[in-house]
Amino acid sequence: MKLNFLAAALLFGVVTYAQDTKTIKGHIYDSANNNEPLAYATIMLKNTELGAEADENGYFEIECTEGSYLLEASYMGYQTYTIPYETENPEELNINLVPEVGDLDELVITVNNRKSSETALLNDQRKSLEIKQQIGAQELSRKGVGDVAAAVAKTSGISKQEGSNNVYVRGLGDRYNSTTLNGLPVPSNDPEKKNINLQLFSTDLVEYISIDKTFSSRNTGDFGGGNVDILSKDFKDSALFEIELGAQINTNATKKGSDFLLPQGPSKMGYANYGVPNNALSGYNFQNSLQPENAGPVGGNFAVRAGKSFLMGETGKLNLFANASFNNGFTFREGINQSASAQGAKLKSFYQENFSHTTNTTGMFNANYHVNDKNRVAYNFLYINSSDLFRDTFTGLDRDFEGDHDALLVQRGTFIQNTVLINQLLGNHTFNDKLGFDWAVSYNTIKSDMPDRTQNKLFYWNDTDSYTLAQRTITDNHRYFQNLKEDELATNLALNYKLGADENGNEKGKITIGYNGRVKKRDFEAIQFNFRIAGEQLSTPVNPNNLDAFFNQQNYTDGLFGIEAFAGDTPQTYSGEQNIHAGFANVEYRLTDKLSAVLGLRYEKIDQSVIWRTQLDAVERENEFKRNEFLPNLSLKYELSTIQNLRLAASKTYTLPQFKERARFIYEDVTEIKVGNPYLYPSQNYNLDLKWELFPNNDEVVSVAAFGKYILDPINEITMASSTNDITWVNIGEKGYVYGAEFEIKKRIIDFGGANTNNLFAGLNVSYMKTDQEIDREKIQKETNGLINTNFDFERSSFTGASDLLLNADVSYVRDWNDGKGMTATVSYMHYSDRLYALGVESKGNLIDKGMGTLDFVLKTRVHKNFAIDFAARNILNPEFRRIQDNASGAIDAITYKRGAFFSLGAKYTF
């Protein structure tokens, strides 16, 4: 049925788009500077969204349908040039722009095409010799997407895991993907993750996002699923000053009203100025109260943006852009959270309530200096402070807390603050018609703090309607402090040599050789202070919302409880260093008029070391591995016509384990415990892609892709066979594979006509894939020297996090009027099918996330050329998230909840 659907959609696309396009070509020259090429001038077809920006040589191309147009060329400080153009009589244009007589700082024309427009990005995709997929600011705005994680989930073959920050590309999760900003790596903010949380990046900072699902020798070799490259905003207008205000609510949170309670401690802006107290083991010196406080659950956002362009000398142009913003939001969810034995007996069975408050403070500054048409230098600074404040309550039963009480209550308060500082300096230089040099360097810092996470367990007694403190182990009631700091220095160098042109004037290709370097260092420490409660105090009634009445300095002095840690006041620590030095060579060559090839080879020298001292290893231990990786890649492009391509890509890559996965460090959550495996080692990936694509019009595309990945020694998260069923990471078997197909279509459904835009657009992308991997218990035991044992009762499984079917669909109505007024209304739907969350052991059954879909509506209006009002309704259907434990005795609900609907209203004024 699915294959029939794809075939029908493909046939529809081919029949609909059986038409050709025309190309308007030309050069822009500067009449005031000896008719030198005028780089980055803007060329538009009036009363359309079609246009282009001249390249460094003043050359431009505009794809359009056959007809008559009024072409308009402009550049800041120059007179606007207008000329009629008939596609029936094509000719290459040579346009000379003349400087304005008056103030050269004055803006000539406000309309300016961007690389971030859907038209420009699709045109770039069509011309590229490699397979790529991009989503730009224009499309993100139309769909009302607020962050990069949600943005990439709108593209084919990519999904975001519910309840986490994980993004899966073609069924492969965090470890198989990579993230870059302007081509430079970005460190992770999470000790367990390889990639930074993409939700931290607001789409207001983004020019466009490029998703590479095929490997190029310019990319890092630690690549399996894809690379997400975020291109920061590149301001090119004369001047900008903009203010934005908004408010947002979650229906679940607002229903709680005055009962919406959160832990005390951090500021409303998401900052904390506290940490491990002095003399924590000799007195009750903790700063924060255990009593939760009410928070009005209505979020908001505020942003200020400013930009300015300056002419520098005869040929230079300096573009400056700055953004400062803050947003916050509140959510609430409730539902089942439990686990069961293979026979269906409940091991833990809780009803969970989760209250949360998130914030994001962002500051960005970009300076782009176009020295002349041969030299460009840019500096990018980005500051992000994000925070997550949670209050979780679990009410129910735990097999380890059996007794005559009526229920067990677990309360946990968590605050996480992530601070990201990114500094980048980039340059592009053209020495002559053939030789060019690109360079980039970055220094990034990530700080992730979890100061004063609190946990308390209590028994509930129905006959007296009261609570008492519960204690089976000393860790049941505690306060926990965790700190991570990671610094990374990265360098990209690339020398490009063009091979000249053939007899038809087409470029033959180019050769690129380069170097990439990454030096990363991470320091992590954590300490937990456990409260040993005196025996007679375990029968004393307490108020769960006023535990300060028991945990205080006076009761500590009186001996009602004691404070202990695993190694006194010495924290558990691990540190990691990773040095990767890579050289690469890349050849792009036009073999015939229609066939082009890209052949690349990358060599990487890898050195990763981890040092730890934890409760498992009181004496400091170290683990190191060194690798030399040779990574070839090949891309072929065959132009079936001017609007139709057939592509093939093949490559070899690898996948590294992460620092925490190899350090013997224990992280204990309410329902699970994770511990590292020092014997973990990289897996090897072999990748193959085949893609057909059609570009009937500038803003339309149809494509079908097939892909396959063969993975040696895949890394997986598993549950160990132990009394505590701890979770760890292993090279689970000899091999695994992924294969699938993707279909995408973007089409202008109806053009209602008129002088201004009045169109109905639609888009659909569908992905269908299968994953499979071997599971070898003997291999795991042998490679870990008996440290890790498993009791799997199966020998094969699919990959965790992978859905067989992914679907994204949207319909947009775009209407423009005179005087800058307009509106865009978009309805979008996203669906994923069932996916494996975690592998089960000893017949306990796998954990499976059931498929679900979300429906969003976004309305953006410009009621005045300077004033806009936006409205969004997200998760309108409010489906139930359901994770089941699929064991032999039948499916048991493991986690269930509804997120509620989200509504937001905002206003923006541009001066």
C-alpha cells in the first residue's frame, strides 16, 4: 500500500511537471569603477518572488517560466536599473549600474533576494554536484518553525524523538550525526550526547540550514546519518531595527493554575548563582528551600534586532547584524511511568506529574566585510543561555519498597543551565581566475550545570492521610551537583584550483585540498550528598511540600539525620581529550556535458583518551585509543535535462564512542542507572545513495531517493544482566544495516493571479526505511573481558529510535497586497510510525514508542509594511504519547501522557 502511494505520487509529480524552464543570464558592472564586476548586486523580476544575487564576478542566473518580465537591478548607493526582457528572445545581459548622485548611504530599493529563499535554495540544490537538502529562513517563517530541531524534522527522512533532544536521520540517532555552524564544529551541551541540543538555536539566527545525508571529504569522518550545518544570518540590507513581543501558553499548564509548582533556586531568566555549599558534610548549608513555589504558567518572548551596512572605500562593504532575545515557556504532563517483569508483574508502577519551565537567552553579532570581489572576512559571535527547570512527582509502588504503606511518593527537583559561547573567524580569498583560498577558525566553550538536584522519597499512609520519609538505601534522599565544561578549537583550511573551461564555455571542474583540525577537552565532575535518616524519624509525619521543616540545621545538629558522600567531599570526575587532524583532497570534474563527478579522499588521525575516578574505581583510571581512518567518497551527477538530475553517492565513514560512554561513571535517574564501558570502540559505516530529482519551477521540486548503510560493529545502548539492570553501551554485534526510500514534492497548487503574489502551495515528504542488526552475547562478553554480560533471548533487532514510516505534509496560502501588506497561513502535519526505544533483556520485552501525529496551524500577517502580527496553534490534536513494554505476557503501558496544545501570539515592528 505504501509503495503504491509513492508510485502514484511520483507519477503525479512527473505528469504535472512535464514542462521546461527558461534561464535569464547576465553580468552586473560598476560604471564608477572602470566597469569592474559588481558583486552581490540584486536582480529581481518585478511583481514576482524570482530573483538572484550576483556572485563574486557579478554573474547571475534566474530560472523562470516562459513569458515577459520587467527586470530590476539594484545595489546600495546605486541607481536602480530597469529593463524589459522576453524569454522568447533570450540574450545574455550586461548591466552597468550608476552611483546615486545624493547620499550613497541611502537605501536604493528595499526588495532583496536572499540565499535563504526557497527559490534560491532549490536552485542551489539543482546545480550542486553533490546530494544536499536545505531549508531556509523563508520556508521556516512560512511554517512557523521556532528552532533548528523542529526545522530539520520538517525535512524528509528526519525525525525528533518525543521527550528528548535526539534527532534521527534515516533511522540513525545522535551518535551517527554531526552538527556544525558555518561549517565549523559545535560542542555538545549534554555529557551523554555527541551533538548540541538543536532546540537551543532559534531560527531567528538562521539564514538557512543544510542537511548533508551523504558524506563529502570536506566533512568530518565521524558521520553515519547526516550532518546539520547551520548558516548564521547574513545581513545585506541598508539598515534594520526591529522589535518583537509575544506570549505563549500550554493548555495543560494553564489548567493547573495556582497548583503549578516548581522548585526554588534559579532566577526567572534561567540563571543560577549557587553550587556545592561550603562544609556540606559538617552542617546543613544548602542554599535552596525544598518547598516548591507557584509559577504563573504563561510564557513570553522578546527580541531586538538591528543591522547596518556601510560602504568602505571604493570597493568594500561592511554588513553588521545583532540580535538579542529571550523566551520562556511552561508545560505540564501527567501519566503512567512503570516497568514490569517478563511475567507482567509490576517492578515499578508510578503515576508521574511533570511541571517544567524552560528559558532561552540569546545574543548574536555578525560582521561581514566584503573587501572587494576577491576578498571577504567575517566574524560570528553567538551566546546562548538555556535552562530547564523540572519538578517531577512519582506516586505508586516500587518492588524495592514493599511494606504495609499504601503508596510511595518520589519527588525530584532538577535545574539544568547550559551556556554556549561560540567565536568564529572566516575568510574567502580569490588570488586569480583559477586559485582561491578559504579558511576558518573557531573557539567554542560549553558549560552545563546541574546545581542542587533534589530527591526525596516518602511513604503515604491512607488511614492517617499522612506521609513519612522512606529510606531503603542511603541514596533515597539526596542533593546532587553536576558540572561539565568543554572547550574546542577547530580549524578549516581549503585551497581551490579551477581547471578552466571546455570549448562550450562550461567549467571543467576544480581541485580542492585542505586540512581540518579539532582539539577538544572536557572536564566533568559530580557529587551527591546523601541523607541518612535516624531510625525513629522514619515514623514522624512530614509535609511533602514543606520538607524544610525536617531538613534543616537544627535537626542536623540534633542528630535527626546525617549527611554522607561516597568519597567525602571529593567529587566523582572524568575528563576527556580528543584530537582529530585530517587532510583531504577533492576533485570535481565535468566528464561530459551531462555527467559530472566528485571524487574525494579523507585521512584522519584520531586520538581519544578518558581519565576517571568514580565510586566504581576509587583509584584514577585511564583509557585511550588511536585510529587512522582512510575515507573515500564518490558522487556522480547526470543531467537528464536542464531541470532534471540523476545522482549517485558512495562513501566510507566511521562512528566514534563518546567520552561518558567510555568512562566508568554512574548516572542515577529515578527509573534507570547508566554506567560507561571502557572497552567501547568505533564502528565502520559504508553508505550508498541514489536520487532522482526534478525542478519544474523555481519554487517546486519532485524527488525520489533510495539509500543503504552497512555498519560494522554498531554501538547500542543496552540493559546489562545484573541485579540492578544497569544500562550501558556496547558494540552489540558484527554488523547491521539500514535501507529505505524517500519521496518529496513541493508544488504551487493554485495561482489565483493578480499583480501581487496570490498562491496556494503544498509540500509532502515521505520516508520508508528498515533497520536490522545482529546481537552477539558472546562477542560482548569477550570484548569487555567479562565486565558486561547480557541475557538477550533474540539474535536480531531493529535500530533504536528508527521509525519505518515518516511523513511531513503542509499547505500554505500566501497573499500579498500593495504597500507591503500580506499574509501567510500554513497547516502542517507530521507523523511517525512505531519505533524501538530500548532493547529488553531476559524476556522483559522491548520498549516501543507507538506511532503518533501532530497538527499545527500558523498565521503570519503584515498589517502594515512595518508591522506584523503572528498567531500559532501547535499540537492541535493533542495525541497521547504511549511507550509500551512488549513482553511475552502482552503489551504493558510503560509511559503515557499528553503534551497539551500550544498557542502563541506575537507582534513585530520594523522601523
